[in-house]
Amino acid sequence: MALYPFLLEPVYKEKVWGGRALERFGRVLPGGPETPIGESWELADIDATSPSGAGGEGVFSRIRNGPLQERFLRDVVKDFGGRVTGKLRLSRTWEFPLLLKYLDARANLSVQVHPSPGFVRAHPDAHLKSEAWDVVHAEPGAVICKGLEAGTTRDDLARAVERGSIEELLVRVPARPGECHYLPSGTVHALGAGVLVAEVQTPSDTTFRLFDWERTDRELHVEQALECADLGPLDASAWEPGTLLERDGASGRHLVSCEHFDLRHWSVPPDDSTAFESDAVEILMVVEGAGSVEWGEVGRTLPVRAGDTLFLPAALPAVRLRAATSLDTLHITIPEPDEDAP
């Protein structure tokens, strides 16, 4: 079978802090107008989730177009192997090494931290969760909390949690559309109310909640969070190049470069196009506009629009993204494995 770009079917998650902002993409969300949809899992391939996160069950993406429609991405990877994944090494469980989401925060997310490398070494059942938030939309005055004020000690943090005054220790930055924030595992953070982000992360939903605002019906994990928390402000400059990029028909920025993934933003003006010619897996999240993806010698075409997430198999030839209106996409790739690694 000739491979083609896979459009992925989103998996929606209700969250107490969620809203309906994903309707801006023209999506028909589950439930009624007051059902709080906080997360849309755009690419997911996880055998088990955290009971306090996604409920403990596995989450698996399906393809929603073409001859492989309704098949799980995992099963397609098993069938086609390197034609889909290129040099990417997958575990024997076939879990894909990234999880992609949209987060819609109508209310504040909990103040939380994900397992630090040290915690993971001591607790084999825990998993790192390093993530990037690209701000798609933000209400005026909305913020993102990332890191703690300089000089904060672990005792300071514990006392603030006990007193309910942790807000005083959080570093707040404005949430501005088009800006990206990398949050390595161990960072104390929270997504503020009124923000819609695209999230690229390692495939884990292990979250330790330190503080949940006025909500009292969700479990906190203060002891684990205190053990994991990096103290002080977050300096993510080592992972956020911010480099301006140019290629045929497009301009962009290099947002994040880390051991887990590489994230770039590309803008294509109306009636122009740009090529993606790689022998590796590439994923596109269309965050604004409309256009099409073309591939192959005969110029096959797939219409795309804001809200679409596309998985481009490694063996897909001569891929070109063409804009009908101004088209903005997030381009996600996975660093090639070290050939000398055991």
C-alpha cells in the first residue's frame, strides 16, 4: 500500500478547569454547552495513564482518513515498520515517544510538578514529563506560572502549601499568542485561566498536585511534589533557541530543541507553499488558517485546516504544504537515535 499523510482523530478529556475553546477550530465537542473539555489528545499511544490524570486506562490514536481510516496508529506502525517510523526506535510495547494535546484552561490548572529525573531513578513506576506549551489563544491579562521566586527553599514551599499562599512564590509571565514555553520535568508550573495551548510532551500524565485553588474534590500529592520540585526560577534558555528561520515559501522560528523532541513554528503566506522532504517521522499541528498537503509524483492532495494534526510517515515522498489562507503550523520531529548507543 502507498502511504499518505494520516489525519489523527482527537480524544477528548473532561476536566474541571476546561471549557469549549476548541470549538474555534469548528469541532463538535462532546457533551452540552457547559461540558468542560479541558484536553484534546491529538497524538496518543499510551498503554496506561495515571489514575489521577486520565483515569488509568490506555489512550490510542486512530487514523481518520484514507484506506487506513479507523485503524490505530500503533497497529499501522507494527504493519509498516520503518516505512512509517524511519530510524525511530520504539519500545517492544510500541508506545510512541511523544504525546500531543491541546489544553483549554477556562479556569486555572492546579499548581503542579512532574517527576524529576532523580525521583524517576528512585521510583521506576514514575515517568518524566517534559513539555512545551505553544500559546494559541489567550484572554487579556492571562498568565502562565513557571518556576518559583529566587531564594525559595523547600521549607518555604512546604509552608506555603500548608497555608494556601503558594501564589506568592510563583513566577508569573504573560500568556501571549505565538510564544512558547518549555517546562522540563521537575518545574513547578500552572496554566492560568483563559489560555489555549498546543502541548508537545513526553508520553506520561504523571502529575503531582501541590495546590488546586478553591477546588477540594481532587487528590493532592504534596509529599511527592516537594521531593520533585526544582527550586527557584526556571531558566529554559538552553532549550529555547528562538532562532528565526527561512525556507522556500515560509518563515518561522525554532521554538524548542531538547533530547525528546524538536519544535518549530512555520508560517506560509496565502498562495505560497513549502516543502517537507525528510526520511524521518514528522508531525504537523495546524494552528491557524487553511490549505493542503501535497505528496508524491502525481501530486496527491489532502485539504487541511486549523485544528488538524497530521502524522507524516517517514517514507512519504515529496511532501509540500500549500497555503490557501495564511497558514501557521507547529512542526514536530524526534531527534535521531545515537547510532553508537547500545
